[in-house]
Amino acid sequence: MAQEAADIEVSKDSIKLSYRRYLSDSSAGFILLLSLIWIFFREFKDIAKALPSEVLLFAGLMLFLLATPVGMLINVLSWLTLEGRQEAIERRIVSGKFWLPEWLTSTLQYLKEEYLFEECKTLFGLNERNWRSSYEKLRTAVEVRYPGVIAATEPIRGFTIFLRNIVLLLFVVLGYRMLVYIRFGWHNLNGVILLLYLVSFLLPFLLLRLSAMTVFYYHVQVFFWAKTLGYTIQEGRVLPPSDEKRERAQPPE
């Protein structure tokens, strides 16, 4: 709750959003609304030129204020539609059954070694089935006593949500274009344009896999700090660190 309060600060002069909140909520709303504005000025040039500057200024202000609520709605929809798939990909990463190109495999292996992935798996008894639930327990326990640890990793969490939101927007745009092409016929497209359009469907799937890797990167950092701070899990319960381990730990402020 304290973290959520820190994400949004309201004063008489301004409203401040944390970087994590901007990435996870506002950014997708800005992208969508700015895209709609661009489409409006491109498709309805005459109407746009005829509008008084005061109307355009007012509309721009209203759209700016609506960006965060719209982004939050996109966030909710992407969570409902893509979170399960994202989690399934992450489970395959944890189990080692996730195929990646060689250059990404070496990057993933570097992250595992840097954050003591195998040691964390052994200490906390982690596997693909309890990975997410164990993360939730440890994150809550660490955040209560060391909120600075979780706050330091929140921008990464925001970026994972941002990627998931972008994937949803891409699916919507590509799906809409497909319906338009079906409605008016594919014969209006030459072979190159049609091939590029079909290949573009790979982009959201690739971004979804990248978002799952980013989620894994975020989660493994939480496990690393929980291990460093001396937390353990026994019989499904999180045990706090001993006084000796707490004195040795140096979490970020």
C-alpha cells in the first residue's frame, strides 16, 4: 500500500507519477491517443484546419488528462488476455525448456549466473510450478522490511507491463487491418506488401517472448535480494532473516 501511495503524488501544483507507473499505465495511453490524433489529422485534414485553435487546445488538454486512465484500461486488458501466456513462457525459461537464439541464450545465462539463479532455486525449492507463488510471498516479505529493495526494481516491472501493453495494441492494430483487407479484398495488395503484412504478425509474438524474459529478469532479482537478506521458505512459509544475517545485509535505501 505504501508503494502504491508513492507511485502517485498529488499536490496543489501538480500530479506526479513514478517512472514505473508511467511505463505501466500512462505510456500506452499516450501512444494510443497520439496515434488517434495522427490518424485524425491525416484522414480529416479539412475538418482539422477548420477547427478553431481554442477547440484544438481544449481537445489536446482533455486527451492528455485521459492518457493515464486509458493506459490503465489497456493495462487491465493486456493482463486479462496476455498475462497467462507471459507466465507460461516464463515457466519454460525457469525449467530450461525455452528455445532462444544463441546470442540471447548467452545473455540469459549471464543473468542467471549474476543473480545466483541455481542457488536461489535450491534455497527456496523453486520450480516452474511454484515460481510465481514463491515470488509473491518473498516480494511481500522483503517489501515490508526493506521497501527500498523492491522500489529499486520497480522500473523493470513497469517495463515488463509496458511491453505487454504494446503487444496487445499490436494485436489489435494487425487484427483490424486484417478485417479491412478481408472486407475490401486482398487483390488490392501486391505480393511484397502482403508478405510484409504477414511477417509483421511475428512482431507481437517476439515482443511477448521478450516481455516474458524481462519478467524473469525482474523476478530473479527479487529472489536474489531475498537470498542475500537471509530469507528462507520452509513448508510454504517465508521465514525472516536472523539478526546476524540482517546486520550483514546491505540493501539499497
